[in-house]
Amino acid sequence: MRVISVANQKGGVGKTTTAVNLATALAATGKRALIIDFDPQGNASTGFGIPRDKRQPSSYDMLFDASLAATAAQETLVPGLSIVPAVDALAGAEVELVGEENSAGRLKAAIRNLPPVDYVFIDCPPSLSLLTLNALVASDGVLIPLQTEFYAMEGLSQLLKTVEQVRARQNPRLDIEGVVLTMHDKRNRLSDLVAADVRAALGARVFQTMIPRNVRLSEAPSHGIPALLYDMRCPGSEAYMALAREMMGTAAKAA
């Protein structure tokens, strides 16, 4: 089971869209996948059409009782894909965890009780908070969605520094799973320039597959389904299928 945090402290870069659709794409290839919605906004849960009154047990509950992870995962419309939903109370979890024993290792302890799957994706909040720290401590890798716009690199160095600190102090197996360029507009020269700059700076850490700016990706959550179910032939869906194949190919080479 490979645990991957989908993280970037900058909001609006496509973290939830990537977690939902990449997990869906992997499930479509026959892999078993699970999403932990770890963002208090609960957008990944909404993206699978889970009503707020049906989100128990939740990722919040798992933090305070690791045994609840065994029953927290809910099946989705996608065969082979489940999700642990988020609730509003997750926003107060950081305050509640301050001073608690092993406050940064709570999610890791809970994940041990999840049903066995091939991939676990943790949809992190848009901040370098105690919730994100829990996700990094629990993960094997970090997947970083990066928008191909002017401020793309702003804050990325801080995230990479945080990953290095977690690796040195709390989780030596933590690695950069890769950087995925999102919201790419091939008609916009600036998008190509930003993509080139990111590749020059990070090299092989950047996936070749880029996720295009695509209205179908934005529409799908309002229908409570991933884009791959909403329109499997739209450019966004095809890009996430390509990203899933590239990720599996990279993992196979590493093995």
C-alpha cells in the first residue's frame, strides 16, 4: 500500500481535482485506491456526492480514535475506489491536538487500520498546518499539483523544505512522488514558459503529463462524480488517465 499526500499550501491549484481523478483513473486500471479527505472544506467528499449528514465516521474521527479507520471508508460509484470523508469539525482538530501525545503521528496510526488497497491519497488542506504535517508523517510520497501561472513557484520552496524536515526528523521514507503541472493553457505562452521554468528547476521530478485547463473538470464536482465519469473523453479525463499510466510506469521502474 503506497500512501501519497496531495499537497501544496497554495489554494486553487487543483489538489482535490487531482486526488479525485487520479485515484479514479488508477481504479479504472484495476488498482484499488482510497482517498482520505483531510481538508476541512470537504471538497473531495462533495465531489463524490456524499451528503454532509452521511460522513461518519470521518477523517476527523480517525485522528482521535485510530480504530475507527477500519469502518470509515465508504464505497464510491467507482469500482475499487473508496473515500474517508471530511467533516467541518476537522477545522478545529489542530487546536484540539496541541499538547496531545504524538500529535503529528495520529493519521499514521489510523492508516494502519484501513482496509488493504494499492494506493491511499490524502487530500491535504491548502496550508502547512498540523493536518498537513500529519499527512506527511503518514506518507510514502508527496504529489505536488502546481498551476502553470505566474506565482507557481511561490511557496514551493517552503513546501520542499518542510518535506526535507519531516524526512530528517519524523519520516525517513518520505519522498517527492512528483510534481504535476495543472491548469495548463497551451494557447497561453506564459503557461509554456512557467512549465519550462519548473522543469528546468526540478527536472525529472516533474511528470511529463500536464493537466489542461478544462471546463469539464470544473463542472464534474457539481454533479457529485469524478470527471472521468462525467465525461471520460474530455481532455482533462484523458490527461488524468495518462498521468495514472505514467505514475504506474515510474513506480515499476523504481521497483
